[in-house]
Amino acid sequence: MSSPVETPPAKKPADDGKSVIDMSKMNEGQRAALQVTEAARESHDDISFGGNLFMGRWKPEKLYPLTDIDPEEKPRADKFLADLATFLREKVDADLIDRTGEIPEEVQAGFRRLGAYGIKVPQKYGGLGFSQTTYCRACLLMASHCGNTFAHLSVHQSIGVAQPILLFGTEEQKTKFLPRSAAGELAAFALTEKGVGSDPARVTTEAKPDGDDFILNGEKLWCSNGTRAGLLIVACKTPPKLVDGKPRTQITTFVVEAKSPGVEVVHRSRFMGLHALYNGVIRFTNVRVPRANVIGGEGRGLKVALSTLNSGRLSIPASSIGVAKRSLQIAREWGKERIQWGVPVGQHAAVAEKIRRIAAHAFAMEAMLITTSRLVDRDKKADIRLEASMCKMWGTEKAWMCLDELMQVRGGRGYENVESLKARGEKPYPVERMMRDNRVSMIFEGSSEIMRLFIMREALDPHLKVAGIALNSERPWGERIKSAFAAAGFYAWWYPRQWLPFGGGAPAGMHPRLADHMDGVGGLSRRLARTLFHQMVKFGPKLEKRQVLLGRLADIGTDLFAIAASCIFAQKQINDGQPADRVLVLVDDFRAQAMLRIDQNFRGIGNNADQHGYDLAQQVINGDHQWVEQGIV
Ligand SMILES: Cc1cc2nc3c(=O)[nH]c(=O)nc-3n(C[C@H](O)[C@H](O)[C@H](O)COP(=O)(O)OP(=O)(O)OC[C@H]3O[C@@H](n4cnc5c(N)ncnc54)[C@H](O)[C@@H]3O)c2cc1C
């Protein structure tokens, strides 16, 4: 169904390859970072559910109805997932792997036998050829049991060779590399360097053309699987291109054979959790790589890396669901089993509140992920940037919340490690290990802060397309005036519609309670859209600096997406035979929790101490309040 507040498409601005963002007030570092990431942005004409949500356009038909995976795939996928679950349960000792920091060879051999290194690789290249949904279910399963083996397999196929080659590889590259990857020759993805974390424009690893080859020099940091990999995806700086007479950094991505002369593992990194992650520092000294190993074309490396992360990113929230479901299982058992003050602890309201939060969020996380995965299965080129980022940012944060609540439900036993619990004859729930293994999920493959910026960049995109040129002091006046007239026409039509006093409607066939929730989300999306617009008018180009405020808007949009996905997922469960009241109670409760956050975030937009807090932080960094640190060692 279509929104009653349909907006006419904005006239497309002339695509001259220049960014519509005004960078005139930025320093060189900010400008370079933004230029490079803007140039690497994917561009889609068809705006996704999430993009429309931020524009106050209600498009549930983009997600609804939720369909099953292909009937051809279903029996094969069910068997694979059942075999994988049995293998994990019987042969993968997650605590041993955590303790020793090694994944035993027989475990890796077992994964190879199951085909777990090539879950999404098409069968014609030696993989299992499963959908994104089945892949996510496999990730969920692995992470619910063992964070280390999940990370090992997910890095290999979500960001290692398989994903970028599937997205951007030539037929020759697919034929050469995919069978090796599917057979279990370990793959890694090397973007990060000492000076390159969230800001990929600063890549220093260099690839110099030399005849039909490139010569690579540099050092990559924290390359997961890197110390054992046979194939590395490496992002390098290649000779700059002249844009408007100025040199512009070019990033190019290569497949590098790890056994090539000059590739050296110089350090294995060790972390708080994920003890068996084969992660390290990889040095490249005069490494010769054939031009045929460039992925996606010279200068398109960041696009390759960012697009790889976009779809690859879904495996992390899949792991978050595994963690949340396991947390729920442990909280359920312990909440009933542990008696204190005469009753099971789960009957004390303060503990019940935690169990309720874990249950509702585990349900909503799965709803968001499966809804998004199905978009990819329907159309491999679908624009899921916003939805995938929301799944990653929200899923990892909510999984951490679930773990934190679980730790409290378990009391002192949550903090005690498995060996100690076992030695005392108690049930060895691995809460302490799960916490250690999971904290990094909010940092790697796009930190939560970067995800919020990314979400808001995409949310603002329709506005930038309509009004960006008019507001951009770097553009000629003629262009700006023309754009201002076009923008005025658009907003005269669009803005009044964001005040229409009714909901968004719901797709036909939904349970009345779910339809009611959906209708409410549609209405709230207009409140979100006009609030975002008001902030744009208030702050102009400086809005970009208001990260905390933008974060609130990103969080509202994400919670709205979570409610809508929960309703759609719930309808599917009911259609598949789940008793409606058992499903509805979860949706109702999740919605109630999400609405509290949404209300609070809306309130915080007009009433906050953001600027005061920012100023204080700058004073702290400048050392003005070092006196507060007195009294420590
Ligand atoms: C266990 C582990 C495995 C990893 N595996 C890989 C891998 O396989 N391949 C690979 O290439 N990399 C890998 N990484 C690197 C990982 O992706 C980076 O840690 C991540 O990109 C963040 O970079 P950083 O740690 O340098 O943080 P920084 O970029 O230095 O950021 C520090 C803090 O500032 C915030 N921040 C930075 N910029 C902004 C901004 N503009 N606005 C607001 N906040 C900002 C960040 O969110 C963070 O909170 C791994 C890291 C770890 C810890």
C-alpha cells in the first residue's frame, strides 16, 4: 500500500560528480576524509524503507509481506543448519578455544566438511549457494555457542574474499578465488592501519604501478584471520587523480596471495575477548601483485570496501541475536531456579524487568535482521545501507544491554568464569566469556558512532539532493539560485504534509493490533521528518557538528524501524501457526519499551545540555579539570 502523503519525486540535480555538501569551512583533514567517502558512496534512485521513514513517507510495502526463503533452498538449508548445530554442540568446545586462543584443526576440518566456509558462495563456484537469510541464521547459531568460531567464519566470508569478489569481481576473479575461499582457504580484509581507523581516507599503504603489476608497501593493523590467511583483501593508496586541478586520493583494493614474497605477519594481537581471533599486523614490503587482482577497478577501492561492509555488516547483528537468545535462555533458567527471599529471583520485579527487556529485544532484533536479509535475497543490489546500519548499530548495542542485564540476573555467578564455576560443581553458564567476546561488536565493522553518522548522512540525502546546492557556498551563485527555487517548490508541497494528523495506515491482512502499531509508526515518521527538517533550518550546514542531536534522530528512526519490523515479523509468525497471543505480547511489550525511548529522544532534541557538555569535554581535553583526577595512583 501507498502512503496517503505521497511526495512528488524531487527533480534530480545535475550529477556533475561534485559533492552537494558544503566543505568550505572544514579543515584539510576533514575535507579530505569527506571527499573520499562521499566519492565512494553508493547511489540509488529507489529510496529504501528507512530512507522514506526519515522523509515522513510511509512505505511498509518495501518490507511487507515477509516471505520464506526459496522452497528449493529450504530443505537443504534446514539440514545444513541442523548439522551445523550438532557439530557445534558436539565438537566445538567454546571454553577450550577461549582458554587456549586456538581453533583446533579438527574443528576447522569439520567446518570445511560442512561447507561452512562458503555458505553464500554460489554452488557453481564450489559453495553452498545459500541466501543471506540462511547465512545470517548460521551466524546466529555459531555466535550463540562460540564467539571465536563465529568471528573466524564471518570475517572469512562477510568481509574476506567472498563478499567483495561476489559484488565486484570479474568472472575470471570469481573462477580463480571463490572455489578456494569456499573450500576453506582462509581470507582476511585489511583496511585498518595505525593512523586509519574510522577515517579510511588516510590510508598510507601504497600500491605503485609497475608494468602489468603493482608494488605494495605498508603495514596493516588488526587484520582478523590475517595471521593464518591464504588470501588477503588489501586497501591501498594508488596514484592520485586530478579533480578540479587538485590531486584527489585514490584507494584501490587488491586480492593479495599471502604467500607472496614480502608479505610478513609481524605481530599477533591479543584482545579482551575473542582470544582465538587470528588477528595481527601484516607488513607488505615490495609485494608484487598483478593488475588482474584489482577488485572493482582502480580508484574504486573505498567503494568496494564500503559496499562489502554494507552487506557483510549483517553478520554482526546476526551474532548479536545469537547472544541475546542465549542470554534469554540463561536468564529464563536462572530466573526460575535461583531462590532468594523465598521466591525464584525472576519473580522479584527488579529482576523480572531485566528478563522482560532481554525477551522483547531478542525478538525485535531477529525481526529487524530477518526483514533486512529478505530484502537482499529479493534483490542482491537492493539499497539496504540504512537498514543494515540500523541492524548493526542497534543490534550490537541491544545485545550488550541484554548481556549486562543477564550479568546482573546471574549475580556473582555472572562474574565468575566457567572453569571456576565447573570446579565448584555449578552450572558453567559462560556469561563472563560472552561479555568479553561481544564488547568489540560495537567497535569493529563500523563503530556505533560512525553508524549513527552514516544513518544520518543517508537520512539527509533526499534533503541534500533538493537543497544541498542552494546552501553550498562553494557552488556558483547561478546554480544556487536555480536550486533554491526548485527547493522552495519541493518544500511548499512536502512540509505541510508532515503535519497531517493521522497515522500511516497498515498493509491489508495484518492482525488489528499489529495494524494499529504500524499505523502509529507511519504517523511518527512524519514527526521525525519534520523534526529533522526543523533542525536543518535551525543549524544549517553546522548540523553536521551536532552529533549528539543527530544521534537522537538516528535512534528514533531505528526504534521506529524496529517496531515496524517487529509487527511484520510477528504477522509472519502468526501466519505460520504461532498462537497470536504469544506473539502479540512480545510485540506490545517491545513497542512499549521502544516508545519510552522515542519519547525521551524527541524531548531531548529541544531540551538538552549538549553544547554545555561539549564545552566541558573540550575543557577536560585541554587539561582545565585535571584537578578532578587527583587522588589516584
Ligand atoms: C578485534 C578487532 C578486529 C578487527 N578486525 C579488523 C579487520 O579484520 N580488518 C580491518 O581492516 N580492521 C579491523 N579492525 C579495526 C576496526 O575496524 C577499527 O577498530 C574500527 O574501524 C575503529 O577504528 P579505531 O579503533 O582506530 O578507532 P578510531 O577511529 O580511532 O576512533 C576512536 C573513537 O572515536 C570515534 N570516532 C572516530 N571518528 C569519529 C567521527 N568522525 N565522529 C564521531 N566519532 C568518531 C570512534 O567511534 C571511536 O569511538 C578490528 C579491530 C578489532 C579491535
